[in-house]
Amino acid sequence: MSQTHKAYLPAAGRDWALPLYDPFVKLLGGDDARRTLLDHTGIRPQQRILDIGCGTGTLAVQLKQLYPDADLSALDPDPKALVRAERKAQRAGVTVKFDRGYSDELPYPDASFDRVLSSFMYHHLRPEDKEKTLREAYRVLRPGGSFHMADFAGPESGHGFLAHFFHASHRLRDNAGSRILNLMSQAGFEDPAKIAQRSLVFGRVAYYRGLKPAVAHRAHA
């Protein structure tokens, strides 16, 4: 990785809260929210999948359990979270290639993956890194591939206690659905859409999808 010391926000918002993250999120419905994301992906056998901002690996493990033939890579900048993710995958008996890196500088060649997924990571990013992340997701997708994201809904929807406990309110305010869709379009995605929204104890969750055309075109300048 080219920038191992670049700043990032830990999965739980604070290093000390990392041990609490998995049990809290599971208790309040986070695993179910991630399963809903997977239900929208249309993953097929032997496809190559990338989970960006994988955190402690919950989505990656769920994915491999549902789609054992998928070739899955998962990336996160937090070495402490990656240690937990690798242990979680080992306990589940699944194989995931965990990499350390940043969503706005993905360490993979162009057109490497059939699906790119993101769960509860996007609001962690600085405003200037959000479009970069979407452009990178578009770049590493194969033509005909798709990007799927679940994250806290924008400020118009309100947020639960857990969202505010783990994450600063200014990061949640910058998660408006219209802004996300506009950035997805600028990154090159075809027909970006918010395809679902649901309420959980820890807040409202929005689900987004963007398609890379089968005949690829360049992202907008």
C-alpha cells in the first residue's frame, strides 16, 4: 500500500469502542441490514467481489457463507479491525483475502471485479474523499458490473442513538441521499438509485445501486 499512514476513521468511530462494535451492531439489527444489502447484489458463482471498508469483516463473512464460490477481497485501512476480521473468517471457516488500503486509492487493477460493496463505511469519509471513492469503485468494476452500498440515511431521515454514539453528527449530516446519487452519477455510474430504505434501532438505512455500462464509458470530468 502506498500510504500506510494516511488518516482514517476507525470502524467504531473511536479505537477504544472497537470491541463494542460487533456486539452492539448485531444486537440492534446490523447483521440483518447487511443481509438486505447482499439480497440486492445478484451475485453469481465464481464472480469476483470487493468489499471496501470491510471493518471487522461481518459483511465479508456473511457473503462467503451465502456465496461460497465467490472470489472475495475485502479492504480496510484499520489494522486492528482487519485482525478481528481475519479471526472472524477463520472461526466461520471461510476464505477471504483481506487487504489493508484506502477506498479512494484502491490497490487493484482496472476492471477487476464484478461487484463492489460497501456497508456503513461511506459516512466515515471526508467530503473530498467521497467522490474519489466512488470513482475508484467504478474504475475497478468490470463492464456490466455493479456497485452496492448500505449506509445511514441522510439528515432528513434522522438517526438512532447508536449512530450518534459511534459517529460524529457532522459526518451523518453529509450523507444526504441526493448528494450521494449526484456523486455516483459524476463518478460514471449509470442510473444510480436509492433502491430501498428501512428503519432499525440504530437509525435509518438507505441502500444504493450504481451500474457500470456493459460498454464502458469514462467517468465525467
